[in-house]
Amino acid sequence: MPEPICDLCGAPNPTWRYPGQDFIASIGGTPAGISEGDWHVCWQCHTLIDLGDRKALEIRCLDTYIMGHPESVMDTVWIMDAMRDIQRQFFENRTGKPVRIEVERASA
């Protein structure tokens, strides 16, 4: 089974679960796939969400993506636009407060 990653930035070991409804994800108005249920988020992205700092969240996600895919550096404008679309849909489709994943494991 693959290691879990943050659904926003791709970092390993997400520590928060954000309840969410299913939706058809789109990038630039074009359907890109189906988002099913909850989102798993790393502590860094969670902190930025909690602070309401969407700009810093965008920059973190872009930086993390480019570090893992350096060949994509020439496409940063398109990637940033796509990440904004994805993050907008994340915020629009949240259905509850975040839950710390370690707490869930301990109580399971």
C-alpha cells in the first residue's frame, strides 16, 4: 500500500483529515477527475488553512510540487492556476472541522 500523502501539497505523512463531500474536480473548467470524500492534509498545510492564509498555502503547494518535479519549473503559471482551482474546490466542498489523524488511530 502506498504511503499516504497530503492531498494539497503531496508531502508525506498527512496528520489531519478534512471531511468533504464527493465532487467532480475540474481544472480550468475542464473535468479532471472525481474527488471522493475526505482530504488528508499535512501539518504545514493545516496550519496555513487554520490561519486563513490561502496565498501562503498556494506558494507552499507550488514549491513542494516543483521540488518533486523539477522538470515542471517552466509550467509554474499553469501549475499555480491548477492548484488554485483544486484548493478552491477543497474549500467549497469541506463539510466539517478537521480531525487530527493520530487521534482517530488511537481511538480506533
